Amino acid sequence: MNIGIIVYSHTGNTLSVAEKLEEQLVKAGHAVKIEKVMADNEDQMEADKVQLRRIPDISLYDALIFGSPVRGFSLCAVMTAYLSQLATLKEKKVFCYLTQFFPSPMMGGNRAMEQMKKICETKGGKVSEYGIVNWSNLRRSKMISDITEKIGGLL
């Protein structure tokens, strides 16, 4: 299967999870490519004011994994802007993951994931699996492993 991991990463944490996913999925025999979403004004907090500089094309992929950090207890504006500009996610397998600094998903991660899933659904996508990595949680490595296993098991 041809899989695109579409990621926005401000500090590198979200990208490091994408790299672990890529490694596991390649071992399972998939063709995988990480593509970064980039913005000229990545510190912008309002999605409609984000100026995207790099907009990955999803048409090349059978399955998509979207990865993003949580920012201000919400899905970060750069990923919100990117997902909002997509024409459609119909006929694509869709998976999502988030990274956040706080130790619990109740501190913004759950809300951000609901926002991410809702945008995907408005584009005709159905999120098959998702996960949240709490960066300051001592079980961070286990959270990353769980996400890669869950997603890998469905592809």
C-alpha cells in the first residue's frame, strides 16, 4: 500500500513519531513517504490567517496518516489550515495522531483530536484509528509504540 504521512512539526516531536511510523510500515512492506506541511507564519494562532508554504499532494496515496502537535488546547492552526484546504478524503484510509506537551490527553489533546477528526469527516474521510502522545508522560515511548501497532495492524 502507498502511504503518505502528512505531518506538521514545530519542535520535531511530531516528526519523530512520523519517522517511527514510517520505519514500522516499511518493515511491513508498505511504500511510505513523510511529507511536511510548512507555513510562512507558523506561529499564527488563527487557521484562516495561516499562509501555507508547502502543501503536500494527497492524491498519490491509498492511505493517509496526519500528524500534528496540539497548540493552545486545540489542533494547531497550521494543520487546521492544511486539512481545511483539502478538496476530499473520499476513498482514502485516514489515520491521525497528535503530540502534546501535557501529560494527559484531557489537557487539550482530546479536544484537538475531535477537531482533527471533524475536519477529516467534512472532507468525506473516516478516521479509522487515532492516538495521542503526551510528551511529558513517562509512558511516552509506549504511547508511540501503541499508535504504530494500532495503525500498522489496520493497513
